[in-house]
Amino acid sequence: MPRWTTPTGLGGWLTLLLGLLIALIGAILAFGGAQLAALGGSWYYLIVGLLLIASGVLLVLRDVRGAWIYGGAFLFTLVWALWEKGLDGWALVPRLIGPLVLMFLVLASLPVLMGRGGKRLAGGGALGLAVLTVVFGFAVAQANRAQIASPAPGARGAYNDPALLKTGADWPAWGGTDSAQRYSPLTQINKDNVGRLERAWTFRTGDLPEERWGAETTPLKIGDTVYLCSARNKLFALDAATGRQKWAYDPQVADENIPYTAACRGVTYHARAGADAAEPCATKIVEGTLDGRIIAVDARTGRPCPAFGQNGAVDIKRGMGEPYPGMVSITSAPVIVRGVIVTGHQVLDGQKRWNASGVIQGFDVETGELRFAWDMMRPDRNGLPPEGETYTPGTPNMWTTATGDEALGLVYLPMGNSSADYWSSSRRPAENEYSTALVALDVTT
């Protein structure tokens, strides 16, 4: 075992600090890793923690074996990361970036640890590691390239229905498209001329609650019309060129239903395939409200669609018992896939452990009829609960906007947590599985 001697020169002191840092990281990993292993978890953290402690101590003593041990720990980490996550780029970043930076620093310490012979080895090792990093990064990037699947022949919806417009001259969905690409191919405005833009028009909704108010809407633009919602769910259609109001519809949402903030993030546009454009509600605007309703109005006139629910409205709170006002609110635009309006809702969290259910529901876009209800605690059911029962209370909800795939008939739900989740040990098994998860549902079932 080498003995301690006082470092000389800047390189010696930097090597000492590097050794202390690696040993400290190793101690933290070994302590937490021992606890994890005792609970039946991975042994990786305990093993690599002990290796780093040994490496750090030897580096402090300026023993070259500390570098070799760290190199072994780095290779072990690389193998473990690939075994656990494959070439998943985002998952590899926190597992490999830190160890990689330390590996370069350990290589830089070789001249201190080995004298003259260490310079050549350090330079060659750093170059080789850099090349391997670039090659490995390229392989990971290629493995994570987005694959855009072609729609199946005959698939219904935006892929082959000319009534459903594309992103470009229009912005027909909250995310640009139902798949939320949020990309516009337009090039007229660019980095060279954006500074010369001038305001063309302004429009004021006049809908300002005295408190708890937020303007969060993302307007849609279809043809010559802009559609938007106000904070309390008033709907407006504007002339896209002038900002002149074409129509307005007020669903009469009472202020007692405002949760944290009065906010409507957007509305949804739907065109009935093959319909005569002059037919009532051949095109419609759909929104969710702060008092838990789905509203459907004629996109041309703003009048409620009479065939949809009760005078153009469906109450999503059916089957939830009787939640307090403001406890169940739709603040995001629903998504429509294969003729099914899919919506989640915000449950006012941090109030009650057994607050209203986070059930996800799908409604027929023409009739408002309930097509499915996904209650994660009752996967055997897909409709309203039996008389005298409710959807399971307290389950995680989806308050934001889902994305849809018309070709596959799937909707993707970014789930939140249980309604009162400060102490997550009270979660039930299904809640653990679905909390903060990405869930795909078949809209037909």
C-alpha cells in the first residue's frame, strides 16, 4: 500500500481533489446502494460505490491503480446502462454523462500518476475515448430517430379526409395536429424579419373574473376563421384577417366552479366526413368547461349542436357521485380520434384523499353518447358504474391534453398523480402503476 506524501505542483493537487471527489461520490453510492440492495433492489450502486471509494483513495495517494479501478468501474457502468436501458438516449444521459466526464479527468491525471510515460497514454486514451463517445453518440442518435409510420390503407380521419385540414396555412388542433407535432412548415416569418412584425389587430373577450384568472388559450385557425375560448369558457369565432367577431357562445359557467384559476387552454375542431358543409354542425367546435361539461357548437354559427347530448352539452360528472363545485374541471382541449371525444379532467388536488375519480371518458362526437370510461381500478368495466356506485375515487387524473393517432385508433394519456398525493404510500397498486405514466387506450374499447 503506498504511503501518503504531500502533493507537489498544480497537477498533484488537482489529482488529490479528483480523488476526494470520486471517493465522496463512491461513499454516497455505496451507502444508498446498500439500502437499495437490502430492499431487494439493484446491487449495481453498492458495487460501483465500493469501486469508486477504492479508486478515490488510491488517486489521493497518487497510485496509478486508482485510475485502472476507475476505468473498470466506468466499463461496468457502461455495460449496466446498456443492459438496463439499451440505446434509449434520454435514459442513458444521467447514467453515463457524469461518469464519462470523470473518465476524461482520470485520464488527465495519468502524467501525475505515471510520470513521462503517462503523457502519451493520457493523450491516446483521451483521443480514443473521444472517438468512441462520438461513435456511440451517433449510434444512440440513430436508434432514437423518430419513425413516422404511414397510415394503414383506408384508415379514417385526418390522413385521407380532405375535410380535416393540415397544419400550415391553418392551425387545426391545439398542438397543430392531434399528434401534437407543434410544427408549422410556413417560412414567411423568419429570424431575419421577425423583428419587423407589426400588430394587425387585437380582440378582447371581456371575460375577466375578479380573481383567479389566466389567459392560456391556444387559438385554432381554420380557413378564414380563428376559434378560441376565454378563461370562463366563452367561445368566440373571429375573422382571421381583421379580428372582427363572427359569433360568440357563453356556456354560463358559474364562478363557484373555478378551481385554482379560471383557464381554458384551447378548443377542438371536428369536420364530419362526407357531410354537406351547409348542414348544421357539419363542422363543430368542442370544448371542455370548468364545471365538467363537454360543449359542442356549430363552427359556422356558434349555436349548440342539438343532436349532441342535451342541447349541445354532456356532463362528465355522471358516475362520480356529487363532487364539490370546482373539484372537477376540464381545463384542456379534448382530442378526437375515430369519432370519439376523449377527455380527462383536473381534480382539485391536495384537498381530499378520496376526491372525485380521475376516470378517462370517451364520448361520441355526433351524439355525445358515452363510448367508454377507463377507471384504472375497475378495468373490467368500460361504462357508467352500476346504480349506487361511483367511479373509483381518488385515482390519478389527466388534466392536460392527450394526443391521438387516427391510423392506429389510439389515444395517449399523460397521467398525473392521485388527488391527495403528499404521502404516496397510500397509493393502491393500480395507482402506483399509472401515476405519472404514459397510457395508451384503444378508443374503440
